[in-house]
Amino acid sequence: MQRKILVIALVLVLIAAVPSAFATGVGVAFGLQPVGGLPGSNVMLSLKMDNLPLIGLGFSLGQNVVSFGFTADWWMVNENLFSFINFYLGPGFYLGYQTDLLLGGRLPIGLNIFPVKSLELFLEIAPTLAVRLSDPIVFPEFGLQGAFGLRFWF
């Protein structure tokens, strides 16, 4: 119970600490399970600020279950395809835990759509390369993650 409160408090502090000088996108990402989903948790809070990494955070805490996931992506390319549809790609990393701890890199490739100025819809896939910290330690571990979601921009 105390861990739940601590994690929720840290997420709220992170959101509150965002400087108002930046445009800020806050939303949710849902894992595309047939593609590979998201690390640790298939639902993540999504936070994006201008010129800073895109951050994703999700967790599940229960009596017999503990899982979490964290992603951080730097978009090296975020270009307009046409009209209100853009594409992005860039390096990132992730940390995920369900039964084993995974630490790896990812390359998100996605589309983001702005049907209205303050609403972003997105769809992405991300090939991954990770190390599985278990017994035995496994490297390389290749994978694929996929997500869709939305962010509201302030």
C-alpha cells in the first residue's frame, strides 16, 4: 500500500514540476498486444515536452502481482507527411518488469495525427534489443513493442 502511494505521488510530482514555458502533452498509451505491447504494463501515462524525451510510465501493484514499465524516447525526426499527419522516429530505452527484469533499447517509429490543435493521436511500433536480467542472464533478446494512444497539449 505504501509503495502504491509513493509511486502515485512521484507521478503527480513529475507532472506538477513541468515548467510552464514548455508546451506539454499529457495522455495515455495502450499496448498493441499482437505486436508486443508495452514493457511491464500495457497501459502507460504518456508525457511529452518540447525538446525533451517522451516519457512513458505504467505499473500494476497487487497482493501477488508487481509489474512496471518505463520508456524514454528522443525523437530525432518528427516531420510532416501531409496535412495534419506527421511521422517520427528516434532512439529510446526501456525498463520493464513482470517476471524478469528487462533493460533495453528501442527505436520507435510512428505516426502522430493532430485532428485538432490540442489533441494528438498516435500509433507506433518499436523494435527492441534488451538484456533479460534473470537466471541465466540472456543477451541479446530481440523484441517488438507497439502502442497507440492520445495526448492533450497544454
